[in-house]
Amino acid sequence: RSWKWNLPDHFYRFVADHVTFVSVDTNMIMLGLEWVRDQRGWMREQLAAVETPWVVAFGHHPWRSNGGHGNAGNYDGLGRLDITGLVSGRRLAEFFAEELCAGVDLYLSGHDHNRQVLEAPDGCRTELVVSGAGSKLDGLERRDGNPTRFEEDGHEGFFWFEITDRALTMEAWRKDGTRDFRRTLQR
């Protein structure tokens, strides 16, 4: 518990103006704790009930990343070497592919300490943003070779978003006030 933020549950949703925000508990999925609470079923219910023009999901771990941790299913280069199966990025990769692609416009994550806007996998409409460069930096390893629209690991910074009923604009900023990237999606 902290006075700095409010996390009402492991996963939750809220609506603000033109956007439905959906929180994803990536740790719960990676640890295989779906049997404790059915996050997948909950996510399907939430996406089926959306009445806003935009849906933004967010969680700690990325689906795709050119940073040191890499893609879900291959975090830290382990891939199929995860013999314990206790902590599995593969479960998370499956969750993202099956639950996010059809109904989520933007997925925000951190985990890697850099800034990235990655192209979605084939057949998926979800924009993927990794924003983890607010306090420290880690290099881009590009182990999984994901195509990007923008990636940067040399400056601390953040992303800024403006979302209206017809447009979603994202910008990548350095902490010195330099804008490095801008992209707008239209409805």
C-alpha cells in the first residue's frame, strides 16, 4: 500500500473520456496463476463491453521489446530453455496474441529501460509502446529483431499521449525537452 498511487486490484479497468483503460497483471499470467482469478475471461468481458472509441491496455512486461529483456516467450533469451515452467513468458505471449489483438488499440509497458514504439505482429492492430526510460537506461540488444517505428536508449525520457474521439497521438520526449518521435492514429 502506498499513498503515491491507487491500484484497486490485480487487474482492473476504468474509463476516461474517449478511452477505456485496462490494467493487465503480467506477473499473474507469467506465474500461471490464472486458476486463482480468471484474468483471461475478465479481459474478454471488459473488451466486449467497451463503448469508447479507444482502448488502452497497460502492464509491466512488454509483449515485444528490443531491450535487454526481449519478447514475451523469450525473456532474457531463455525461450524454450525455461525448463521449470514456473515463470513463463510463453503464457504471456499467448495471452497478448489471443486477448489484445482484436480489441486493444495501444498496449503500454515498461520493464526495459528505454523508449520504443514497435510494430505489431502480423494480423494484430495493437500499437506497442515500451516506456521505461524515466529513471535509468538500458541498451537495446535487438535480440528478437522486432521492427520498430521508433527506438532510443541514449536519453532518459517518457511518452506523452493525447487522445480525442477521432485521434490518438503519441510523442516520445527526452527529459531535456527534445521531442524525438510523433505518431497519430486516426479513427
